[in-house]
Amino acid sequence: RASASYPFSPLDIDISLSHSTAGAEWCELGNEGGDFMLPSVVLLAGGTKGRDFVRAIVVNHEVPCTVSRVVSYPQPGVVDGFLEDIKQICEQHSILFTETQRPGLADMESDIVFLVGWQFLTPPHPGQVVFHDSILPRFRGFCPTVCALIQGEREIGVSALRPVAEADKGPILAVVKIPVTYPMTIHDAFEALRPCYVQAAREVVSNWSREAGLPAGVEQDHANATWSIWRDADDMVVDWNLSSDEIHRTVDALGTPYSGAKTSWKASDQMVIDLVLESVEVRPDVIFEGRRSPGKVWRIESGCPVVVCGSGMLKVLRARDGDGNPFVVEKLRSRFLSPHHW
């Protein structure tokens, strides 16, 4: 899949089999005698990433396998209705669906169990494959793509690994990388990563055999491992002491399917108003004598405030209040609050 908004080229990621011929070509390559059976697969799928993976395998047949069951559960903070989409896909394609955070072995009866966007422990299964949206061993842990975008990483990707006792430390079965060009929203990043999951899953299936199961995989370079810590509501709040570039990347990384980057606005004669920042852009910096005062509105351009950051300036193009209404700044003498103001 290619689009001008996707920052990769055919050289970066190779999805060569069309969904209409994937199974046939796989059988031809895997067994000339024609008696090869596709592996049975259970999908443990959570969030937007999980929904898109289910759609790619079940609806588009982009990975040569037979799906016997899909397991999912609601995720707080994800607002795009992924769970209902997964249920509908399963119903339309007559696939068993189980809603639970704690599947049992009976729910996972298959040759391979793919875990995408999954956040909970599962019973051990010899065919388990975890998909982690980072280029391991970097960004082990929580929200790796969000953290990578906020930091301005030049590559993101997907790793398929065998699970071990400690999270994200298992042997690697496949890694697919793509370059990033900023600005990049989290929505566009997830769209760009979609074919990475498919390619990684194809590589896993191509190396599976009914006799031996999955290969052992390649051990990670643990000495170069880094971690991404869990995030909660406090981590959604913008700190205006940061650079305009980092705040821009933060706003883009916390948008749909997440609830958005948060801030508060205050004028001297008005109450504090809580806001969600939806769209911003970096503006040329201004050199101030004395105090820089990050968060203060420097000027208003067509109803859009230009805000002083720790370094650089940021124009707020679109924001909404707690009721979802568009918010327009009309007072120059006002400021956006950083957490230390609260």
C-alpha cells in the first residue's frame, strides 16, 4: 500500500504477494507436492493496531494461514471503536470471537498465536509470537511508537519475537523498519506500520513447519536495550518549557486514536479553561530580553495564538475545550499553563 503520506518506498518494505494469491503462492513455494496445510492461527488483538491486523489477515487474506479464533477486550483511552470493528469482522467471516483480557489455553488452541496490541499475560503456548512496535532491543515496554515519535526518531518499525519470562526480551523472528519524515501524526504512523505487521507475520509463517513449529529466533543484543515507560493522563499534558519542535511532535503523537495532548489556558480576568490541542505548527523564534516566559501568548494570527516555548514558537491551529467545542483565543494577555503552574 503506498501513498504520498506514507514515508516509505517499495525499497524499504516489500509486500510482494497480493491477498488474492497469497495462499496459492505459499502452497506452491512451501510444498511442491501440494499436500501442505496452512497453519491454524489465533489472533490476540488489542487496540487500533490489533483491529488493523485482524482486518489484514481475516478480510484481505494478506498472510497465508487459517484463523480459528480472535480474542480482544476494551482498552481505556482508545477512542476509535476498534472492539466493535473486530467483533463485526469475526461475525461476517464466521470466526469465533472471545472478549477477555485473560484467555485460557482452550482459547489459544492453534499452531500459532499472534499477539498484536496485547497488554496482558497469557498462558504459555509453543506457537506464541508477540508483535512489538519498535526496532528491538530499543523501546521495549509501553507505547514505543508514541515515545519514538516524541523523541524524533528517524526510524520506526515492528519486531516479531518469541515471548520469554521478561517482557520484550525474547528471541527475534522478524524485524521490519521504515523511515520517518516529520511532521508525523500517530495516526499516520500506525497507517505506515500496517504493512510492517503483515510482512513480519508472513516471515514468521514462512519459517514455520508442522514438524518443528516455529524457529528458535535470534537473541537480542541486551546490552543495547532501552525502555519506554508506561504513560497515563499526566503524560498527556504539554510542558511549554520544552522546545517548539518537541511540543509539536508530542501533539502529533498523542492524537487520534488517543485522547489528545492536554493543556490549560488562562487570561488574567478569566477562569482556567482545560483544552485539547489538535493541530499546531512551528513558527520562527523571537529573541526576548530578560525572561522568556514559556506559555505566554506572543501574538494572535487569524484567531490562532502564537505561543512562547522553552525554545522556538508554536502556533496553535486547532484546539477544543472539554465539551468538544472549538476554542479561539481572543486575548493577547493570556497564557497556556505548564504543569508547574498548577
